[in-house]
Amino acid sequence: MPLISPLLPRVKLSSFRTCYLSIVTDPEGTGTFFSLMNSLKFTNRLASETSPYLLQHAHNPVDWYPWGEEALRKAKKENKPIFLSIGYSACHWCHVMEKESFEDEATAQILNQHFISIKVDREERPDLDHIYMNAVQIMTHRGGWPMTVFLTPQLEPFYGGTYFPPEDKMGMPSFKKILLGVATTWKNRESEVKKSASELLSALKEMSKTEAKNSGSLSARALTEAAFHRTKQSFDPVYGGLGQAPKFFHSTDFRLALRHWKTTQSEEALAIVNTTLELWSRGGIYDQLGGGFHRYSTDDRWLVPHFEKMLYDNALLAELYLEAFQATRHLPYAKTAREILDYTLRDLKSPEGLFFSTEDADSEGVEGKFYVWTKEDIEKHLTPEVAQVFNEVFNVTETGNWEENNILHRTESWIDLSHRLKMTEAELEEVLAVAKRKLFHLRGQRIRPGIDSKALTSWNAMMIHSLALAHQVLNEPSYLEPAQKAVNFILNQLWDGKHLKHTFAQGVAKQNGFLEDYAYLTHAILTLYESTFEWDLIKRAEQLAQTMVDLFWDKGTRTFFFAEDRQADLLIRPTDTYDGAVPSSAGVAMTALIRLSKLTYQDKWSNLAEQALLQYEPQIRTLPQASSQMLIALDLLQNRSQEFILIPGENNQTEDWIQAIREHFIPNKILAVKTKASDKPVLFENKTAVGNKTTLYICENKTCRAPLTEISELNHFVTSLPND
């Protein structure tokens, strides 16, 4: 397809690291340069925004506009092309480009003379990011941030890329040369530009279509087998994880592998999960002192990360480690999950009880400076005996392993270390606890990386879900209260019964929510119900689900859109069906609807999910590994899901039963407990406490087995569950 690209200089995007994006990999991001370091000589329209990323550009000499009616109207009135720049606050190369180009007055003069310049926070407007990232990937065969896109006044993209250097470098044209080339081409060959833009728009519309051809049936077992086969092919047996450097987590693929193991008892599937989770927790990708995972690894062995920490990564990884602990009872998995959640509650919790989006990679303008150590630093602050053990465990050397510093990591298991150091595991743990407390305190005196203080409903919902799950799996009450507080704030402040807001920053809620917000929040509320058994939560989930269907469900294609239909500023209405950095919002929506159906005994919810799964069948069959969340939904729909319905008795064993159920990895179960406030729901009808003893009813598709009154009967049932 001819595009405008041949009219302008060829761009070798591989010459520079950008903030990567692809279906198979994931976004990259690193640190932040704060706008407070900029001169206040200039102030533009971004000064009135709430997004930390936009505010970082508020004092550029570029005449920036936020995305909105004013900028779009001006572009049409003056017939100027739009220069669209999309990034996010923790993206290192976004801020490199700001320093080099957007703070440069000569560059700003070109932009101000020839373009309407619009700056967008991709986390605030993921719908725009979806559309124009697809355009950049079509034009350049890759994408990432900073994303640079040139649009016609009608919002049609015609040229784009990612990072551009200020001067010609490594086969890349300078940013000024790009700007002048685009401006000249628009002035002299506008009709050709518009023709090429129209062709690109047609390609974008084709990408957003849902394939209608399907066989009329789906097999969760067969499709999950196909997805796991792809996972095996890309699994790294030496260092764990999938693919080669740079390496990303792919949490949803490993959650699907756990389900495959549960269904088939495949030892290979469990081994792949165990190897990966063990090596993640040993690596530099994991913050060995403070808990929490960094964004991704730049090498094969999970040693050198890009040091930013994302809320969503940590929510998804906590969930994976909790499920793996349920499946294996391997205590280090529970420890890792606790440390992830404790980090989040300590460092990312807002005064309102929400959770901030990201923690940057940079401090004092240097990537990773906050996290790394010299051997001299460690030996200066620990006793010689403790320092020697610490350095042995975490591979600290004089020369370091990264830029003359040490990224703390382990290369041996705790058992092997204790044998080599001639210590018991308990002794080793005690020595390391002393060292880690001391070094963590010292690290806290350093200049911290910046925090993106914007709270996103969808990402918060992921963390709410994981906190509620941790309360259940670890029997830890301290994780329940923050989950409840965050949900209550969202439902009281960001939801009016008709629309859910996507962002909250500086006391302001803005931007109507996307499918991801409704889907993840509904999913999280259902998990919170299974922690508290307050039936009012089910009612709130039903309200959200109905609104989600009203706003995003398309009756014609029987699928979900990502954005509301009434958003007039969108070139096309995007969809979100492939798993990437996070599970697809369409897949999560289906999962939530199926769970809601099983709790309310209302088939309308699962019927919608089943219709969508049938429509997405071609995608699932062609790219099963990019459809793991949809396969989790399909597995929940088809593979013998159990409804565990508990009726309290006079023997006060309700809590014992609940904990006994939660100890087992039964991924397709729902758990409901009858309370005084929940005596009307259909799933409790005709179910009583047998002999006044706490009684468990295990049902499948509303058909129940003989009730159980002894916990030993439960354990026998769970261990004898058929695999298929």
C-alpha cells in the first residue's frame, strides 16, 4: 500500500532504543526528567492539565495543545497538519526527546509555524494511543514511545515514527529535518498526502474489524493446548520466561499454563511456570530490598531491568504468584506476593486510598541510580560477617555487574546457598533480614525516583483484585481494608451510576471510562465479594456490567468496542482484543460476565460472553498465545466450573470451611456464603444447613451434588476432581 512515507526520509527506528510496543513483547519505559528543571520562560496550554506527563511539558517553547476541540478546530480552520506526540511520564526516551527537541527554541519555532502541536498522555487516552500506534506500526513495522505521528486536519495519520534525534545520527534523520520535510510535502503535495492518508485509514478500519466467520463451536481444551504449545516453543529453559531479550513477563500466558496443568496434570506445564517464577524472583528484575518488579529485562537472564515499576505489572504478578502458591504450596511464592503488595501499599498508595500509576526509573537524571550498590557501600554499613554473607547471596563484586555498580540478584536457590555457606535456612534468613533492613533504610535516604500520581480506574481495579485475592489465599486481613477503601472511593467519586471516570489526579476525575475500566472493576468487585460476601457488591457489579454492555457491546458484530460510540474526536472506534502489557479488556469483560452469571444465576451475562467468544474464534485459533485471557474466560465457561455455596450452621465452622476451600487451586470456582443480608439471591434457594451444621453445596451449572457437612469430605472431593 503506498503511503506518504516514501516522500520523506527513511527512518531506521532500530538505531535507538525506544519504549517498545508489540503484541509479543510489551511497552518499554524508563525514567523521568521533571519539568520543574525546565526554564519557566514559556508557559503553554498544558499548564492547566492534571496529567503529570502533560504538566512536564507545560513550560516548553512548543505551543502545545491538549487533545480537544480547540486544537482540532484550529487545525481545520488554518488547514495545518497536526503534530501528535504521545508518551507517558515514566518513559525515559520521551523525556530525552523533550530535552533535545521540545525545549529547543529553534525546533519549537518550526513546530509553531507549520503545525498544530498536540501532546497526549497515553495512559490518560488509551483509545487515541490504540489508533495511532496501529498506524505507526503499519508505516514502520514497529512502534513505541515517544510516538510521533503527523495527521491531516481530519485526524488521518500520514507519517510517523517514535524517537527522532536532534541531529542526523546512526542512519536516522534529525527531527528538524523530519519537520521541515513534512511541512514542505504538505504545502506542495497536499492532495497526495490526503490520498495516502485515506489509504492508511482504510487499513486501520480493516484492522479494527472482527472476523465474523466461525465454526459455531469452541473447545477450551483444544485451544488451550494450542496456546500452551506456543508457550513451550518460546519458553527459555535456561533462564525462564518467554522469548529473547528484551524479555517481558507475559503473566496471563503463565496463568493459562497453570490452568492447563490443572486440567491435564501436565508436569511440563507446571515446570515451565515454576522455573520462570523462581528465576524472576531471583533476578535484578525484582527489587531484592524493597519488593516489587521492574518493567522488563534488557537481557536474557532477568539481571538488568528498565527500572521503572508499573502498578499493573505488579498487580498481575501478585495474582500469578498467589495462584502458583495455591497450586504448589511453595512458600517462596507467597513471600514474593506479599512483598509485591507491601511495596504497593507502602510506595504507590495515594491519600485517597487509590494507587498511583508508576514509579520512574531515573533519580537525579540517572537510570537505576536509586537501586544499585557498590561493594564499598555495603561493606561500610554492615558488619564484616553480615556483609560477606549478603555479598555472597546477592553476587556483589568490586567491579559490579552494571556500569560499575551492582544490581542485587541471586543465582542460587535458598537451599543451595545455605549448604554452600554452611548455615541453616533459618540462620541465613535471619542474617539477611538484618542486612536488608539496614540497607533498605539507607536507600530510603537517597533521592527517590518520581511517582506518576495519576490514578487510573482500570489499573487500580487490577490491584484491588490482587489485594482481595491475597486476603483469601494468604488469610491476611490487612490486604482487605485497602482493597475496600479503593473500591469505595471509585464507586463514590468516579462513578455516577451512568458513567465511570478513567482518571483521577490532583483531586479531579476526568475522561469517561473505557471498556478496560468497566471490565476490570467489575472483575475486581466480584473478587472482593468472595472476600467479604456482602451481596451489595454483586448489585454494584450488575450495575457496572449493564452499563458496560450498554456502552461498548455491539449487537451487530456481537463483540465489544474499547471506547464509547459518542466520542466524536476518534478517527475510528478502536477495539482491544489481544493480550499485551495487560490482558485484553474484551477478554476480561467476558471473564467478569461469566463470573457474574454464575453468582446471580442469570444466563444473560454468560450468553453475551459466549457470543463474543464465538465471534473471536478466528483470532483465538490463529493467535492463541495472544488470546490467553479469552481462553481463561472460555475455560471458565466450559470446563466444569464449581459453584461453592456455603450455608452457615450453628457449629460456627463457617470460617474453617472458607479457609479450607481457599487453600485449593480451583480456578473455575465461585464461592458464595449465605448471610442475613443475602437471603434472597437465587443461588441460595432451597439450600439449608443440614442438621444445623455448616453445609457446603457444590454445584455445576445450577445442578448440585449431595451437600457436605464435614471438611474432610471437601478435601476428598477436591483431590478427586476429574481432570477434564
